[in-house]
Amino acid sequence: GKFRLYGVGEVPCRVSVSADGYESASRDAVAPGTRGIEFRLTSQGKVEGFLVNSQTGAPIEAFHVNYALGTSQAAIDQRLQLGRGTRRISGEGAFVLEGVRPGTQTVVAQAPGYFPGQAAVTVAPGKTSEGVIVRMDPAPTFEATVVDAAGASVADARIYVAELPESW
């Protein structure tokens, strides 16, 4: 990995480097003509685990799983709101997250019919953290049928649900 950059201008700048499988690194205020800067990149890790129903232990078959940086509730909530992540449909509830930043992270998961789940995991550089179990609580559900005045099913009906205040 040696490199030389030409035509960078005459004012100090930020130099950033990245490579697949590693955390990126940067240096600020690098003056033109500087030589011998060394960037040490930290290998990313991998997390392998399972999503299970917290009440029955049964695997959850369809889900989205990702990780939040650290264990703060704000970071976890933000990752859940993004609604992205690795989508899995696995009869065993198995997941693999690659490219995970080393340190203590939180695996976050969402699945239809369940409240979001999470599990803290410590990831070592270049290593795989195995056997992570995310237990997810089943969410309350209800079933209903939408029909017209004659009792015929109404296709494409929109359903809205809102919580009522306790004093209702």
C-alpha cells in the first residue's frame, strides 16, 4: 500500500483511506509535501447468530438484522428507524453480519409480528463473534375481515391503527 498524490493544492488537507474489510482512517491538516505518513487500518469483524421467539425459543424465519455502533439507546433507535439491514429468510433464524466495526456493538433486528430485538456483542478485529442470540418478543396481533354491506370481501382496504389514551 504505498501511494503518492499529485496536484493536491497548496493548503493543508484531510487525507482519508479505505479498503474492503477494514475500517477507514484519516488525517487532518496534512501539509503539501508531507512524507512518511502511515495509516494503520483495523480489520473489521463478523457476527454470526440466530433470532428466536423469546417465549418459545423457535427460530424467526423472516427478518431484517443490522448493527448499531455501540450500545447507546439513541444509536439503537436510529438504526431501527432506518429500517435497513441484511434481509434474511431462514428457516433456522440464522444471520451473518460482515464488515462489523470492532468493539462493543449492538445487533438490532426487526421481524413481522415481533417487537424489535437487540443483543450486545463484542467484535474483535478480523474475528468472528459466533453464537449471538437475539430474543424477540411477539407483538400483540388481531385479525379482522373487511366486507361491504352485502358481506362481500373488500379488496385493497386500508387499515389504520392508533393507540387510544388510557382514559378512553
